[in-house]
Amino acid sequence: MIGRFKVRALMKEQGLISKQPGTHAYKKSTVERPDIPNILDRQFTVEAPNTVWCGDITYIWAQGKWHYLAAVLDLFSRRVVGWAMSAKPDADLVVKALDRAYEMRGRPSGVLFHSDQGSQYSSRHFRQRLWRYRMTQSMSRRGNCWDNAPMERLFRSLKTEWVPTVGYMTAALAEQDIGRYLMQRYNWTRPHQHNGLVPPAVVEEKLKSLSGNC
């Protein structure tokens, strides 16, 4: 092993400078939304796919600055059904992730969509999209991360198991690599405790076989 002092001396000799991702400052909601109740109320176990979806945003260091990832999770199997990345954490980002989920899941209706009280999810743009898709909106209580715990667990797994500690060289590389984790590893090969150590997509395939659906 090489100690940090030796590494520092070698880097100084080569003219190298260590650069770590900066501290992330994320704008939080400061307004309660009593018009959007917490319908889900931590009832994270559901009986069928496309019953409840959860959404959230996290940040990824790429190309020397923060980029943002929005994901949509089906609570039945904890399968990632939609995601999007952008340089801005705005309403367009979460709408894009929702659009992808809606198309990927065969345009279901009657879904309950749950999120935190982020301004992106309470925006007119996002709420109009939910109305168009005939979905009902539910929101966590302000400052209560456990109200959206499945999303917190997803992002924790992504960052501890997959994302490089120093981030990505380019945004395009970040999007490609994160997409591989979410749609392939997380959905199809990674054991999930909620499913008795069976990957989310495999659970849904077994359900289709039992119900006789193609």
C-alpha cells in the first residue's frame, strides 16, 4: 500500500492536483401543499403493478458540475419504470421521466403518483401531465424523507454501488452508465430484499406467467 504522504509527493512531482466534487446546495420547498395530501401514507406494499409509482430527484457529479437524475419507481416490485437526466432540476426533468414511464408501462391509468414536496412535482406543468394521464397525486409531508423511503433506497444503492466517487468525465457518459444500472442491473440482476432477493423485473415476469399474460 502507498500512504497519502507518498501519493501527495508523487502528485506534486507530476504537477497533479486532486479535485473532488463540490458541496451540493439543493433548493428545498418551503411551502406546505395541503391541496396535495399524503394519500400513500407510507403504505409501500401494493398488490399489483401500475398501482402506485414514486418519483424523486437526486444529483450526480459529471463534467465538472452537478447534473440531475429523476426516476420513477413502481412500488409493486420496486422496478425502475422511467428516468431522465438534465443539467437543470426543473419541471421538464420530472415530466420527461414520467413520460418515459407512461410509455414504457403501456399507458396505464388510475396510477397513484407519490413524491416529496419538491417544486418540480407541485408545478403546473407536472400536475397537468398527471391529469392528462388520469393519475392521482400524493405528496410526502414536508421534511419527512421516510414518506418516500423507496426512492431514498434506490438512490442510495445507485450511489454506493455504481456511481464513481469522483463522478463522470462527461454528462453523456453519466447518462449511459446510470441508464445501464437502472434498467439492466437494478431491474434484472440485482437481488432486492423487498422481493425476497428476486430482481424487480423477474418478479413481474413471474407474475405474467402465473396470470397467463404474454
